[in-house]
Amino acid sequence: MTPELAACVLEGLLLLHEELSVDPEAPWYVGTPDQTQVLHDELWLLAGQLNPSSSAALVEAWYSSGRSALLPVECTGELVSSRHQAA
């Protein structure tokens, strides 16, 4: 991974943390170290696959994927947030 891609992932992680922290539909996200590690790992995987042009594009790709190891998940494994549903 290039330093630019690493910076993109880190900035994406910060953006996603900020969004999830204020999302009224995401009271399950409190930014614990375990949750942060899950987001980091998922963003790294996406970045490696997509080589995004920006951290915002990486965050959008995370939402568009509609799946995460983070809770809550419905029986289908889809995230509950309306932002995921809209993507």
C-alpha cells in the first residue's frame, strides 16, 4: 500500500467514526477499540480492492457494500442504517 492510500484509509476511518458517532440510528457505535479495529480492517480491504480517489469515496464504498462485522445486523447481514439502505 502506498502512503497516499494509507492516509486515505486513516482519513476515511476518522470520517466514518464521526458520522457513526452522530448518527441517531447508530447508538450501537461508541468507538470502542474493537469497533475501530473492525472499521479500519474493512476500510483497508476496500481500499485495496478499489484504490479510491478520496477518503469520502472510500466511506461511500463502505456504506454501499451494506455489510460490516459491526452490529447491529439483521438476519440478512445488512446494516440497519438508512444511509446503507439509500446507498
